[in-house]
Amino acid sequence: MNDNLKGLYGITDSELMPDTETLLRKIEQSLQGGARIIQYRDKSSDLRKRVEQASALNRLCQQYKVPLLINDDAGLAAGIGAAGVHLGQSDGAVSEAREMLGSQAIIGVTCHDSLALAIQAQAEGADYVAFGAFFPSQTKPNAKPAPLELLQQVKAKVQLPIVAIGGISVDNAGQLVTAGADMIAVIHALYGQGKISATARAFQQHFTH
């Protein structure tokens, strides 16, 4: 298993990070606190902004030796030399992304609350599978809730690192790690408040026991 694929997984948010300066500052604070992987997520159609921000973020992550993944856009990931891509169920095949990004790239796949989707992603050559929302999420308020038992079921059937996402806080992260999550993906509980480095350290504590 890729050693990077364990621990706190920070995801950017264009509302919490409305400009490049804020984006880089907040992400750097989480990297200083021990975040192990970062995903650039921007749903806007402003390609120039996305290329500029993703490029700057990739340089920052490389300084900290932390992989940067791009949400939903293998072309952008390839263009800026990011470590990989995170694919939703409607964002193209793992095989296409692999062809574009190469054998070393990290490719993650959203599996919502479905063990079957995770088994399929593994067969297609994904590097990790992501599930959620486990708790009510500000980013995706309509996400179908995923039960904690799902993590144990996936652990038994899938040999890939597991990411849990959706409404995760420092207080509830422990139960997900105990249930089998290898990574905890966080947006608001990490970047939506002032003490980002300290919060990142608190999340990372769940992985040191």
C-alpha cells in the first residue's frame, strides 16, 4: 500500500478559499499540521484560474512531499504534473485516466455507499476507494448517508486504501478509523475555522495509535 495513502486528506473549497493567496495559505497550514494528501476541487468553468491555482498548489505540495490530486479532471492533472486524480462516478474511466497519467499516478474513485462500485474500481486499477457521506455534509447536503458497517464490509472484500468523507470532525473521525478508514477526507472541519494546523494535528492523532 502506498504509504502516503493513510491519514488526513484535505480537500480545497472555492468558498472557503476564494482566491489563490487564501488557498495556498490554508493548504500550507494543513500541510504543516501533517495532512498527508491534498485534493484540488474547483467546479468552476474558469480554466485559466484552475490551471494557475492547481499549478501553484502542486509546487507547494511538492515542497512538503505530499501528493496533490485533482478532482474530476485527469487532463488538468496531466497538464500540471499532479500526483493523480480523483474520479466521481461520471468522470470517465480509471483506464483512461491511467493512460493519461501513467502507472505511478494515484487514482481514487468515489463509491458513495456501494461495495459493488468499490469492487469494480479495484478491478479497473484504482489506487483507493472513497465512501460517504458518513455524517451530514455541508458540501453535499443531499448525499445519501453511508453506514459505518460499510467500511468493515469493504475491508473484507477490497484490498485498497479506504477514504471516508462527509461531515467528518475531529470528534467523530475516530469511529471511522476504528471501523476501517485509512484516510479521512475533510473540508469544513479543517479549513472552515482559524486553527488549521492544530486541527490537522488533531485529525492525524487518530492515525498514530
